[in-house]
Amino acid sequence: MSVNLKHPKYYFNRELSWLKFNDRVLEEAADPFHPLLERLKFLAIYSSNLDEFYMIRVGGLMEQIAAGIQDAPADGLIPEVQADLVAEHVHKAVDYQYALLDEDILPKLKKKGIRIRKLNTLRKREQTYIEEYFEKQIYPILTPLAIDPTHPFPKLKSLGLSLLLELRAPYKNERKKAVIHIPSTLPRFIEIPQEGKNKDFIAIEDIIQKFAGLLFPQMKILSIFPFRITRNADIDLAEAEADDLLKHIERELRKRRIGTVIRMEVSKEMSIENRNFLQEMTGIEERGIFDIPSYLDLTSFFQFLGLNFPEIKDIPFTPVPNSSLVSKKSIFETISEGDILLHHPYESFNHVSELLKEASEDPQVLAIKITLYRTTGQSPIVAALKQAVENGKQVTALIELKARFDEENNIVWAKELDNAGVNVVYGILGLKTHCKITMIVRKEHNQIKRYLHLSTGNYNEKTARIYTDIGLMTTNPEMGEDASALFNLLTGYSLQKDWKKFLIAPNALRKSLKKLAELCIQNHSKNNPSSIKIVVNSLVDPEFIRLLYKASMAGIHVELIVRGICCLRPGVPGISQNIRVKSIVGRFLEHSRIFWFNFNGQSHIYMGSADLMQRNLDRRVELVFPIEDIRIKRRVKTIIQSMWDDERNSRWLKQDGTYEKVIVKNGFDVQQFLISEALSRQEGIDTIQPV
């Protein structure tokens, strides 16, 4: 009997699946296993994730609804239905988030000596301090914005915190409204100096509310409450119409700042009249309004993670050196002796920076080429590229200007590197360049040799300490030829479609992964079973999901570790009964992408930048590369198996779309295991006597 694998019942909705991922983050905030400040961190991460989700995904849904689009994705839900289900889900989740904050985490922090106080609890000395702080630090920055026929409702910044005031002039019954935008240049929570270890804070909005009368002399303030808006930030890049991509994106970023309001958070104590006024002024629908019982914008609690309270934080961990790269040899000599695998954050990302620094100074290095999707301020990688130019190297940096929410950063880096003499390019028209690759061209014994660094993650020192990613350093000649061809494609007019080792999107990656899966199916038998193991951030692509269903129907065991969105429905009898899906959410953000196809007794392992989404397979330049060294293959298999064995950070996706966390006392914690393993390797390195 034939089965219609395109039927919507076999797919979960992408947006709702993402929300369930964020629910798993919220569950970590509720888990007493984590130290108290780490639980607060998970609350802040939840809010940060939700901000981005509304700006991009909900913003996109609103655009579809406004345009009257009725097209449905593989799961069959039209945009209007998706928007209603999203709103219903998020309202319940946010209520739970604030119950956790107000009834659990903040009271426990207070007992530990971290208090957010109200002004009416302050002693005279403390009140004097706050008053002086307002006068010297806050008041000069504030701008009161009247709202009347000559002063239209202001174009407030997305995600900025504001205050809505209702005022009345003396001896008049006429009520007026005004807005104060709270400056983001100041800390959200102002510390009140205390003796001893305890830390006391006052929220900046409470301070402004207290002294707001100074901004409106002679006026009586009837009410004052905080609110926060979120605007649609999904940039529409009509690149074909843009002569200069950099200028075009700068224009689009300006539009983002005044995008349609798609969410509004208001104080639960705000009057219905003022709530309705804000709704009318912003044009937002009721489903997009959230009545918040305490502090708006919980991302501001990231501020508390810098406090010196080690007893309620994770034990600090410093990434350790890779044992192959601690000798006094040149990095180039070490890589020439054999491929090197770097597993971050367990192993130091400094090795990548050191590779580029050494390349910038080595007289034998002729050229450096790199893709930069997201990088950081004061990056040693950027410094090395500029130094390389000064030392006469040819340096090319492909900077992806369309890296979401890093566009402004990347424009700055693009201009800075361009001014330093780096050949700065922006990739292929119409495609986002998401691949992670560095190529160093070196002259050795009158021959050209290519040194590569390939990775699943960005060249970003900060995220490399909190994201799990894997990098490979190699001098493989065929990969080197592919690397040259890839950079020619990115910087010139190359139409390269055939690759020796690399799997490149958008042309080759989809068909290559499909072929590997089909080979598993074709060669599978009871006596010679195939298997498929995949680690990704997201699994959305309907075509690849159907391929995995076919593998399951052929009797192949499919093991999927999908941190975030998963639109595949596991455990359906006759369809996906051989597919198991788990999500790992822990101390570090699981970010690696690994593909392991096993058939005919042979393991084919690939890693790279691509998730299994239509955008990655069809609309981005992605790089997936093979692992061929036997030692490294063995190590990657161990990493995947340890992730599969995890009992502490894992949740299993069920057939009904819910995730189940099986509580195992003293269960195996893959991230703690890898930390311990790294530290034990560190001890081994420390015992090596210098040569």
C-alpha cells in the first residue's frame, strides 16, 4: 500500500516547534539542578530568543496575513492559524516565566544577598544616593515627548523600554499624555552601594517614575507605567535592484527601526484606558499585547551574571589547549603532520586566532582568504588580517552583510578592513554566505601548499566559549583545491558545480546528502544493516524528512539529535517507528552539525555549517566537509555517542509533538563529561616537559 508522505499529519509546524525549543530553555530556568544565577540566565536567554522570534518569524507571519497569503507549509497551517496558535502558546509560557521569576528565583536570590528593592524600602542615605544618581546620570539624558495634535505619537525604538504618562495641568480637567524613552546607555538595574558582600539594586524605571515630575514642572502626574514594543525586523533584500549592497543594507536597517509593531508588553497595572490608547497608537492586534506583572524585558538580567557570587554560578571552565598544538613547533608544521580536530568550547578557540596571527607574520605565507559571518569587537582575527596586509600578504575577507542582527556590526568591519587594504567582498548576489572557512596559501620548497580551517561555527571568540562547535585544520590537497574553487565562486564569476571533497550548497549539498541517504536504503539488509545519525540545530526541510521516513520504512535505525526546530514526527507506525529524536539543552548551546551515514560497513562522516532547512540547502552558500582521518573519525563517533547517551540535558520528541525529559538520578551529563575529559587532557599537557 502506497503512503502519501506529503500529508500534513506527518509534519510539525516550524513556528510551534521553535516555541517548544524555547520552552525547553524555560524548563532549564525551573530546574533546581542549576545554580541560581544560571537559572536567571536561562530566563534571560528565553526572553532574548523570544524577542528575535517575534521580530523575524512573527513579523513574517504578519506580513503574510496582511498580504492575504493563504499558502500553507508542509504541516498545512495557514498564516492566520499559525499566528493564533503562536499567541496562545506564548501567552501561557510568558505567564509561567514570570511566575518563575517573581515567586521562585528572585525570592531565592534575595536570601543569597542579591536584592532588587523598591524606593519605599530605602533608608535616607540610600534615597539621597539615588536622587543624586538621577540628577547627574539620568536626568540629562531624558527627553519628555508630549503627545497631542502637534506632537504625534513618537517612533519608539524596537525593544526599548518606555514610560507612558498621563498628566493634568493645574486647575484644568484636560488630561494629556506623554512618553519618556528610557536610555539603553545606562544600566537597567542601578546598584546601591552597600557594605559587605550583599548587592542591592533599583530598577531604572522605578527611579525615573519617582522623579518624572522634574521633567513636567507644574503638571500633575496621574499615572505612569512602563511599556515596550517590538517591531518587525525582517529585512527584505531586493539585491538585484541594489547597485551597492552595503548602502542598500544600511538603508534597510534604517527601515527596520520603524517597522510595524508586532508585539507590545505593558505593565499589568496600567489602566484599560491607557492600554487601549497604546493599542490604538501602535495599531497592534490584541493577540500581540502582553500584560506583564513585574519587570519588562528580562534580557536585562544578563547584567547580574557578572556578579561575584561563585556559590550560585556554574564552576568556571576555561577551554584547554589542543594537545597537538602545544609544542613549540610552527602551527603549519603541526598541521602538516596530520589533520587536527578542535572541539569548542572544550578546546581553546585561541588556536584559530594563533593560526591567523602566525600566517600574518610568516614570510612564506602569500595569501589569506576567510569568510566572516559573525565576528566580535577587538577581534584578534580581524587584527591578524590587518597585520597580514601590512606585511605584504594578499588578504581577502568575505563579509556577510546579511548576517541577521549583525548587519550593522559587519558593515563596520567591512569598512574597517577595506580601509586597511583587505580585499573585502560580499558574496554571491541573492545568496547568504554562511560557510565557515579559512584558507592560507604558503610557499614551501618552491611549491604552493594550502592550509585550511573548516568549521561548524563562526569566527567569533565570544560565542566559541558558550557554543559547542567543531573545527578541522587540514592540508588535504583535494580539499585545498575545493577551497580555492569555493573562494573563486564567492569572489568572482565562477560557475563551479563539481567538487572533489566538499558538499556545497546550494548546488551540490542537497543532492549529495540525498545520495548518501539513498545509498543507506539501497544497501540495507538484516545481515548488513545501514544506519543514519545526524546532529543539527534544525530539521525543517520536507524533502529530507521524507527521505528519513523512507529510510525508517526500509528498516534503518535513524538517530537524530536536533537541538531546536524539528518538523519530523517520530514514532509513527509504518512510517517513522525506527526514528528517534532527542534535543540537548544545557550549559552550552549545542551548535555542531554532523552527518554520519553508515552502509556496507563503511562510515561516511561529514560536518559543516548547514542545518537541514530549505534556506540552508537552497538559498545559502554552505560548506559541509568530510572527515577522513581514522583517528578523527573515531573521536567524532565518540562525541556523537556520548551525546546520544546523555541523560541530564536531553528530552525525547514524542509522536504527539511534546518533549519528554526522563529523569535519571545522577544521570550521564554529556557536557560535564566533555569538560572533565578536557581537564584531564589539560593535566596531561601540563606534565609534558618543554623541549
